[in-house]
Amino acid sequence: MEPQGPSRRALFRGQLLSRPVALIGDACLAEAGIVCRSCGDACPASAIRFRPRIGLPPQAIVNEAVCTGCGECVDACPGATITLGAAHGGDAA
């Protein structure tokens, strides 16, 4: 049996209309106290900014409204913690 496509319910809820955006996982090097800005440097849309934190390296934040889902940050991440997924619908900026 072949897998079926998405349900009509998913279509009407808009779940198929979302575009992929960068999602930064909890294992980001900054969470381990390591300064890294590889994803921000690789992003051609400048959709990744870095929020300053006291006592820790800056935290990478994706602006979902600006992210094009190109995947350049995924390839650039030395910790392999960035994936592409559905937008959350809000900007973390």
C-alpha cells in the first residue's frame, strides 16, 4: 500500500502552506559555553541574530519572517544542530 498524501484537514489548517525555516536545536555549541557564529555568518538573508547573555556566549535566534529556508546555516553548523522545519508562526526577535 502506497503512503497517502496529506489529509484535507491538514490542508485546511494551513499545515501545508508553511515554508521551511531554520530550527536551532538545544545542542547548539553556545549552550555548551562555546562561542560560535557560523550559522549567522553563512546566512545570506541575515535571518540569524545573536542575543547577548550574561555568563554565556550569545544565543542564536532565527527570525522566521526573514529566513528563506535555504539551508546554508545547516551546512555551516559545526555541531549539526540546525535543521529545516515548519515555521512556528511567530518571530523570535
